[in-house]
Amino acid sequence: MPGNFSDHLDLNRLRKRLREKPRTKAGQVRQAWPDIRDLLAAGHSLKDVWTWLNEIGLEIGYRRLSHYIGQLRRRDDAAQLQIRESQAELSEAVIRASAQNRPGIQDERTPAASPTADHGKLRDPLENVLERDRNRPGFNYNEEPDPKKLI
């Protein structure tokens, strides 16, 4: 490699940059996000947080800050969902492995008793619509009627 005389990376120079102010407004809000999140969780209003950020030198408009905070919240929610899903998959794998190790025990769990049901596993968004359609009152036309139920 031309120009690279050492065999190791000097990461100290890179780590020093962590304390520097990011160049973009989004980067500055991202850097302050843990503190902003804590302030909002403690009950402070976004308007107060916006005022305090402007006082410390992060000059940003309220609408832009609100937009960035919405993005950061969605990113955090997606990360939490991914963690919960991986934990649920791991616990299912452990249950399957333990059931395979004990041949006399069968895995007869109901959906309500499964570990994924209590840990926020994503539901089918159309589940309620399909359930309502199945339980619709009045006459329901069936294209393929059961011959045993015909008169």
C-alpha cells in the first residue's frame, strides 16, 4: 500500500473526533439525542428542549428539531423491535432444542402461550378485518357450499 508505512491503525486520532461538534444539524441533534431523550422522558416539553439547545449553540428551527426527533424515535423503536424479535426467535430455538433433547415431551403450545405472543411480535395488520369478515352478521354467500349442509 503506497503511503502507509505502519502496520497498525492509529485510532486515537479518530476517537478524538468523537468529542467534536458534528458538521451538520442532524449530526448535532444525533450527538445530543441521548440527553434530549432523557429530558423528554423526564417530562420536559420539546419547546423547552429546543430553547435550551439554541442557548448552548445548536441553532436549529423548532420544526426541523421535531422532525429529527421523530426520525430518531422511529429508529430507536425499530431497533427495539428487532431486539425483541431476535430474543423471541432465540427463546423459540431454545424451546425447540430442549424439546428435541427430551423425546417424550411434545411441543404442543397454543399461540397465546408462545413466548412471542407476550413479547410484542408483530401482528397481522389485516387480522381484525378478516375476523370481522368471518363474523359478519346477515346472509353470507358461499361460492362452494358444503353438500352436507344443503337441504
